[in-house]
Amino acid sequence: MLLGKKQKLGRTIEDINVGEKLSLTEKIEDKELLLFLGLTNDSNPLYIQHDYASQTPHKKPVVPTIMLTGIITSAVSKYLPGPGSYILKQEIEFPNPVYHYGTVEFLFEVTAVNRDNHTVEITVNATNEENLDVLVAKLIVSPPYPLHVDEGQALENF
């Protein structure tokens, strides 16, 4: 956490255009999985038990879909539009599972900019190493608002 240190804000609505893209590649390792599952206190055997998962149609442990959603949230917060952004709505489908040690390629694209509502629509498509879709999403995001400079005037009632 950056206490007392100002972080640069992401891009404001005026600086975002339809067609902008961002590509991210994430490899899902044991460390990230165990940290996530420990943090959420999720002990679903489909996520961690090879013997159980081998008896399901998946045949091996899968990555929790909410972990993939967290990667999307993080990318919006860090890159597009960046720090100060907030996801207002998300529609996400997971057509195929991601397995442990899988590599996922995420492609984010700005598909609409609504300056009147201060929102940006971003589509996200993610594929695994076999080029199968593992995530298809549409997000409505509020980019960071520009900061107003305080001219040192006293506020009423304070």
C-alpha cells in the first residue's frame, strides 16, 4: 500500500478512444492459486484435489473463475483506463476452463466511449494455450475523474 504517496491517475474519459487495445498474458502458477484460495477461504476440491478432479469431466483441477475476474479488475485498475477507474457493470462468460499452470492471453478493447455518462465499454476476450476461448466479457467502466486544483478557499460549514 502506498500511504502518503500520491499515485498517478489513469487516463480520463477525454483521453480514451474507441478501438484502443491492451494485451496481457498471465501464467497461472501454484503460488497465485494458493494465495487466492487462502485469501478467499475456498477449499473447493475441483480447484485443489487432483484425485477428485480426475473423476470429473474436467479430468484435472481448474482455476476458479473469480480469479480470472480478478485479473480483469486488476488490468482495468492498472492499465485501461488505469488508476482511479471503477467497474460499474460486467457480463462474463467462461466457455472453457483454465487449468493449473495454464497460460491465458487477455485482449481488452475499448468498444464505446460515452462522455455524457462518463463511461467506457470494454470487451475482453481471453484464450488459453490451445487458442480456446476461456473468457468473454463486456465491462462498463467509469474512468478516473480529473482532479480539481484547490485554490486554498475555505469551504462553507467547515
